[in-house]
Amino acid sequence: MDTATKMKRTLVGLKGHLTRQINKCQNLSQQSTVDYFELEDLLQVAESKFAHIKQHMNLYLTELQSTSIESSELDEVIDELAQYEEDIRVKLLPYKKQIAKNKLTVTSTVRTDPEVKLPQINIPTFSGDENESWDDFWSKFVDAVDSKTNIPQTTKFTYLQGLLRKEALKVISNITLTSDGYASAVQLLQTNYDNKERTVTVLVQKLLDLPSANNSAESLQNFRLELESLLKALSLKVQIQSAEWMTKVVIKRKLPRETLDKLCTIYNTTFLTERNHRRSTYLSRKTKSQSRRGESYKLLY
């Protein structure tokens, strides 16, 4: 098989790829609700394929001219390729106009209504570190972006990429920016980070890292609110009663001695202070000792 024949077969294959890409543009453009961001992406791919075909066509014609092909046959090939090029331009033109019209409509809407503003999205970034909460990040992202039906999937994907850092961004780095790609990226992130044990670990660490309070009303109030918030979050993941001892340890370590004494007095408990614990232990041992001595006296008599 000579080089010209091989190039012709390659050209046929490239044309087939472009035809399938144009069909994707057509199917999307005919939907009741068109995702113009995705349509523009599809069109860019089609135009890239078209540019590659035109380069290959020029190489093919150059190769044909070096063969013994008749002039009339060469002219027919040139006419055929020129007609194909014109047909593709005609097929791509409606999608270009459709996208341009949509952009003009959006621009006009913004200019005629000065009150219209893009939403300010205040979402924390997520890098996949062990001390970060996936549940917290994802719930805020869903509320601000994922749940919005008027935002295209590709735009949601762009927002998501902009909020990911380090390891989490690498997890989805090879996924194409398309509607299907967004769904795949979300699924992959959830597989890696939507883990109950991981969430509980993060919450417990936050509980242990709570800053100690002083005796001021503001400091005690902030400590109480943060403690209640963490315990509530934990209760959604585990049976908080089974971790009651840990809560006691945290309170004991983080609150001032005077505050602990007052709490013990108010709630008639001794579990919070070492002093009361030692006293109760001493009394318990003393009582047991006295009881044993009494039993000894009974034996003597």
C-alpha cells in the first residue's frame, strides 16, 4: 500500500470522528434546555478536529502531486476536498450563531438590569487533609452550587475545581470538564472522603483541640456554644452516650478550677474535679477500712 492510499484511509477515519462530534453538537442544541457551556466545549473540539483534517488534506494533496496521478483526477480530488471543507463550515455555523446569540442575550440582561449580581459564594476550600471535614465542605457546596438547577453542570465543575486543593484536586485532575465529568468527579470525591470514621475522627480532634476557657462570661459562653455544636455533630454519627466519659475529660481539661467547683456544686456531682474525686476516693477507702475494723472487732468478741 503506497503512502497516498494510507493517507486517504487516515483522512476517512478523521472525517468519521468529526461527523460524530458534530452529531453531539446537534443533539445537544435540539434539547429543550441547552447547556451552552457544554455546547461551546463540543464546538471547540469539533473545530479542533476540523483544523487537523485540513492539515491532513494539504499533506494528502502534496503527496498526490508527487505521484503519477492524472491532472484531471487531481482536480477532482481538490474539488472534492474543497466541497467537504465548505460543507463542514456550513454545518458548524448554526452552533456558532446559537452560542453567540446566547452570550448576547445574557450580556443584554445584565446591562439592562443593574440590580442583577452574580451570587457571592462563601465556601471553604477542601484539600483532603485528615483534619478537614468532607461533610462540612460538601453540605455547603451543595447548598450554594450543586442544588442550583439554573447552573450548568460544567459551571458547577468549574466551581468545584476552584475550591479543591492539594490531594483532593489531584483526585479529579484527569477528569474532563463536561457534564458527565462533573458527576464522575463528585462520585470519586465521595468515594475517597465520604467516610463516617474519618468524619468522627475530625470531630473528636476538634473537640480535643477546643481552646480552654477563662472565668469571663464571654469566654465561657463561646466554649459552651462550640462544645454543644461539636457534640451535636458527633451525635449524628455515633451514640454520644457511649462517649460521655470523653466529654467529661474535655470539660475537666478546658474549664477553670473555680468554674468546675461551681458546676459540681450546682449539679451535685464530683466527677469534674480531681480534688473532689480524691476526697470521694479517700472517704470511700476510709469507710471500707472502718468497716473491716468493725468486722475484726466482731471476730475478737
